[in-house]
Amino acid sequence: MYEVLVSYLLLGIAVQLIWKSVDFMCVILMRDIMLGNGLVSEIDYNNYESYWVGMVTVPLSLLILASAGHGIDYFHMLHDGLVHVQSKVQLSWKEVTRNPRK
């Protein structure tokens, strides 16, 4: 029970300190890029701001998830659990003639 409480606390701190600051930086970056270059009008940007910011934050969060999963080898365990891995054996004719069975 103690581990769950500590992990919940650490996750809450990480979301408040790290992810919200990254999200805020993405909002500022997208506003500067989209409005600064004249790609969209300010009215359109305000109407669809969550979509513009989501174009950056969703791939970023998936990249973080993939890097964390790579560090603990989670995707390899998931792949082995869902996909039956079979060995593929190839035998060449030279190996057969070189090592005939007795």
C-alpha cells in the first residue's frame, strides 16, 4: 500500500511540475508559430487551440512513453505475450552435403 501511495504522489508531482510546464511551452510555441507566420487567423487559432497544441503534445507524450518502455523492455514483453514468436531455420544444400548423416 505504501508503494502505491508513493507512486501516486510522484506521478502527481511529475504532472504538476513537468508536464504542465511542457504543455504551457507548447501553447506558447504553437501560438507564435501559427500566428507569427500568418498561417491562421487569431479567431481560427482561438477556436482550435486545443487541436494545434495536441499536434505537438500527443506525439511528444507517445515519444516519452516509447522511451520509458524501451528502458524497462516493456514492449518486448508485450510483443512476446501477444505474438507467438517462431524460429525460422534455413538449411542450405552445402551444409547438407558437407555434413551427411551417418
